[in-house]
Amino acid sequence: MTSVDGGQDDAQVGELGERLASWLEELDLATHLAAAGLPTFERDAQGRAAWREPGTGAPLTLDRLEELDRVLHSEGSDPQHAVPVPLVLIARQARLRGELLASSWFTYETLAELRGASLEATRFAVHKAAQSHRLLVVTADERALVPAFQLTAAGEPRPELVAVLEPLLAARMDPWRAWSWLTQPAGLLGGQVPERAAADPASVDLVAHAAVRLAERVTADPR
């Protein structure tokens, strides 16, 4: 009897695991499970989904798969067709970071070369500017990156962006989110790109005001 029940459990695990895996692959969310701290799966030589626990790598039991099913379908008014919103947000963040990294940025080394300065002097200048909220610095793969949009041709901070960057960075806005907001069309500016609009003396004050408004929202809800 035990072997029969075990066989039934195995069949249910296989069926449910395959259904969840195929659904997540269809949504293009399967690769973001680990970032969300959820169980992950790999397909074996026969193409079957093998689900594993995060951390331990142990196979998921039927109970755990059913729990995962409930979690992934817990959003929305129609659970059967709901989309796992946290996973969608993680996937969107990953795509956005990829787009930002495809734009221009400097490391300490490449910025020092542009400035014609030593690495030590450049590193110190960047740290000082970042601490005073005059320069946006992000971290990727354990490297500090300085997005190029905020620099002059000589590699110095653009003076017209100081009043825009300061409130955002002082509010401890996520650096990636700040990079995104500054370089993409912004609703607070009627679709203008903040860093470009700041280059126009006629609109720089408007951009600074929008940055203050956004900083207030970040302070109220830092997520």
C-alpha cells in the first residue's frame, strides 16, 4: 500500500511540478525564482521539471509544491489565472538593470583615464561627490559604476544636475531606481527625460521640483 501511495505522490509531484514549470516558462519568469527566494527547477535529460528547495537543494515534496502553487497564484481576483506579482517585479527589475548597463558608464579606472587623473584621486573624488549627494554611483558585480549621463565631457559632475540628484540621494532612493528615473521619460515631467530636461535652463527648475516630489514619496514609502 505504501508503494502505491508513494507512486501516486510521485505522479502528482510530476504533474504539478510540470504544470508550474511550464506556466512560469510561458511567463518568462522561471529564471527569477532564485532571486525571489523561491524553489527552483531544472529540466532533466527527458525534459521533466525537477524542483529543488532553496538552500538545501532537496527535492520538493507534494506538500511543498502545493504550497508553492498557492503562493504563486495568491495575487489577483482570479487565483486560477493570477500572475505572481513579486516575480513579475523582479523580472522587470532585472530587464531594466540590463538596459541601464547597456548604456554608458564608467568604472574608477576608466573615469580616471578620462580625467587624466590618478586612480586614487579619482576614487576619492567620486566618494566625496557621492557622500555630498552630487553623484550617483551604483554597484554591479561588486564594482562601483558611475553612470555617464551625469558627467561632463571632462568627466566632472554636471552642475545643473546637483539640485536634481541631491534630494533623491539624500532620501536614500535605490541607486538603480534613481538611474532609471533620471534617464527615462518621467510622468512628473509630462514624459520628458529628467537628465535631458535639466540641460535646458527653461526647465531645470521644473526637474528639480519633480525630484523633490519624488524624494518625498521615497521617504514616505522607501520600497
